[in-house]
Amino acid sequence: MFPTLTPFEFIAWTKSDTNPLAYNGLVKNCRAIFVGTAGDLVLQNGLGDKVTFKNVPNATTIWVSAAYVMADTTASNLVALF
């Protein structure tokens, strides 16, 4: 299934338990996360719920609304799509 909303902004993102996802200075949940280098992707939503996507392969887009990419994420070269 393909998302109905196409992302209109993107930014390279570094994992952090304290810095929420944001662009242009505005804190906002992303629409998706692109994983450039394989690993586990740990996300938190705006309600504080966490989920781990285990063993995400290289060059994968995870279509999920997230507020934080947590520090225990092992995937790298992340791009947040808004």
C-alpha cells in the first residue's frame, strides 16, 4: 500500500532521545524515515510510545509518523521525510 500524502520536505537526521524531529525550526512528526544503512530503527511517537523496527535493510523507507528517532537506533544515514 502506498501512502496518500507525498512528503514535501526532507532533512538528514541524527538519532537523539531529546531532540524531536523538526524542519525549518518547527517541531513536527515526520511522514516517513528513509534508512540508508541497515540496522534497528527505534522510533517514538508524540504520545511517548516506542517501537523498534528490527533489521531494517539498506535503502528502505518506513512510512510511519514519528516524533523522535531514539538514540538506541543502530541504523544510520537517516533522512526524515515531512
